[in-house]
Amino acid sequence: MSTVFEESFESMDATMATTEAAEPRNSYVRVAFASFIGTAVEFYDFYIFGLATALFIGPLFFPSTNPEAQTLLTFLTFGVAFVARPVGSALFGHFGDRIGRKTTLVASLLIMGISTTLIGFLPTYYSIGFIAPILLCILRFGQGLGLGGEWGGAALLATENAPKGKRALFGMFPQLGPPIGFVAACGIFIAIEQMLPPEAVNSWGWRVPFILSSVLVIVGLYVRLSIIESPAFKKIEKAEKQVQIPLMEMFTKHTKMLAVGSISMVACYTLFFIITVFSLQYGTVTTHVYTRTEYLVMLSIAVMFMAIASPISALLCDRYGRKPILLLSYFIIMAAGLLFGMSVTSGNVIWTTIYLSFGLFAMGFNFAPMGAFLSEIFPTQVRYTGASMTYNLGGILGGSLPPFAITYLMGFEKGIYYVGYYLAVIGIISFIAITFSKETKDIDLMDN
């Protein structure tokens, strides 16, 4: 696989060298790295909060008088960012479509990084009472706001600079950021668990991953500042064809694709929440079947299969089209839902690791094509807004509804099995949405 990528990049950069004199363009290697590193940093920030939600946030920021209420409030805090993300999509999408992709991407990374770092310095409920969870929710909102503008810009950076016939492959690079960010987040939490006694982890050690985010943000900013604007945006900017209010344009003229794109993302985020945040909390806190370190190691192994699935899915998309590969991915997600209950209750490390690997492989297989697909269904004038909004509306439905649904379903006997069935049903809904989409593999983003 690495040989294929090396040969592809050498060929692409050689082709680009013949046209650089006519018009300056970003190096394909730089585009791939810049689109990847930003989402890796952003999703590292996002994942450390998810892991902290499962392991620490509840007891530290909410009263323990009612364990069920504490768990629900903890998961709702996780969901606050999903509510913020459409707001970030509208805000950053507006400026991304009006003044350009580059400046907007830098701003979104800064907001995400500052919010995450400040969480590491927050006092807990036992220090300042209910002000603590309020401040936590505000900073969590800031995380979601930044991420709402990040993904769409990173996807456009990759796809609008991609060579002909390689758009899904390049659109995959932002999608590789999440598994790398997740491995980094898990690795730091594992290191903290191993290096510090439990009382130190619970009192101050959990703050370290949040504070370290500031270092990663500096790296991401350095790379992002080195790129130039995409040719698709420069073309409409030169012709002065930007629309005044991209959000209004999208809602009035592209409603169908907004709905299709949003619903297509719901299954992916529902799968992510259930496989990572909920199963981690269930396996280590609710049932105590596994230790924190054991489950984090299993998830770290499993997320590598998400990274493996991404290039496979992207290459298939460039060859056969977006629609057939996405439809196949939802069948895999449905299977992951049907197997969920028996897998997380097995108590067997090997079987649970295999299942988590299968679940995150399904996520990678579905997630990778989205970089190209959600960018291609909107014209250049509203592409940043459209891609960001569909991605994040799917995120709010896939990330905010499961806490309520799971809390309700877990009240039934063998409720853990119903959680898996819920995932399978969401897979069916996203499958139906994609059947209403058009094939976008061969469109020209410069003319669209």
C-alpha cells in the first residue's frame, strides 16, 4: 500500500511541476499532510474529552447523589459539542465561502485548541459547585464550535486541490486524522494510568492530556499557515461570484442534498459514540469487567482497523463511485449493531477486541468516502457551508440522541442488546438516505 501511495505522489507532483509556472499551487504532499494534521489535532482534542467523559468527568463535575442522573448529565455534556457544531458550521462556513478556506481553517483550529487547553485548568464541582459544570459546558461548546468549522475546511483543502480521479483518495486524508488522534489520546491516558497512582490520576493526572493540546495546536497552525488558497475558491473569488449569505443560499437551493448528506452521516457518529464512549463506560464503570487500561488498549488496537479501512474504501470509491461503496458500508454497520450486545457482555478480551476492531473498521469504511462525497454534492459558492453543515448535523443526530436512547433502552432487561439494535436501525436509515443521492465521482469541482 505504501508503494502505491509513493508512486502516486511522485507522479502527481511531477505533473504539477509542469503547470506551476502558470499558476502557483499547493504541493500534493503538503495538501495531504495539512488536511491530515489539522483533523488529527482537532480529533485528539475531541477524543480526550470523550475518554474523560467515560472515565472521569461524572464524579468530578456532577454530584453523586443519583448515579443514573450523573451518568446522563455526563453524556449530555459530551453531547453539548454536537449542538455547537452546526453553529460552527454556519459561522466558519460563511467566512470559508466568503473570504477563503485557509484563514477560516486557522481560526477554527485556534478556537478548538484554546477551549481544550482551558478544560485542563478547570476547578471541579467540589471546589466551586455548579459553576464548574457550567464552565465545562461553555468550553465544551467552544470545542464543538471549532470542530464545526474544521472538518469541512480540511475536506475542501484536500478535495479542491486533488488531481483528477484521486478526489476520494485525497478526501480520505482528513479522515485519517481521527484514528491517529484517537490513538494519541488513548496512549496518553494509558501512560497516565501506568505512571501515576489512582488518587493522582483522579485529582490532577486527567488534566495532562488537555493541557498538552496546546503543543499540538502549535504544530497544526504551523502547517496550516504554509498552504495557499484552493484553485476552486480562487476562481470564484476572481470572478466575484461569492454569494452574500451562503447559509441562506444552501437552505433555499440545496435542501435535498443538505438532508441526504446529514442523514448519511448519522450512522457513522452513532457507531462512534456506541463503540468508543458508551462501550468504554459500560465495560469499565457499569460492569467493571475490564480495567481502564485494558479497555483503552483494546480501543487503541481497534482504531488501527479504522485507519486500515480508510484507504481501502477511498480507492474503491475512486474506481467504482461513492454511492455503491457507501451503501456497502451501511450493511457493515448494521452487522456491527446486531453483534454489539453479545460482544460487549462476553468478558473475553480477545473477542471484545475483535468486535471493537470490526466496529471501527466499519466506521473507517463509511467515514473515508465522506470527505469527497459531502464536498461534491454542493457548488463552490456554498461548498464550505454545505459540507460542514451536513457533516455536523449528522454529528448532532448521531452524537446527541444516543445518550437519551441508550439511557431509555438500558432500563429494559437485556437492554444492552437493544442498544445494538438501535445502531442497526440507524444504519438502515442512513442507507435509505444514500439511495436518494446522485453519483458524484466524475463531476468537476472547478466547474461545479
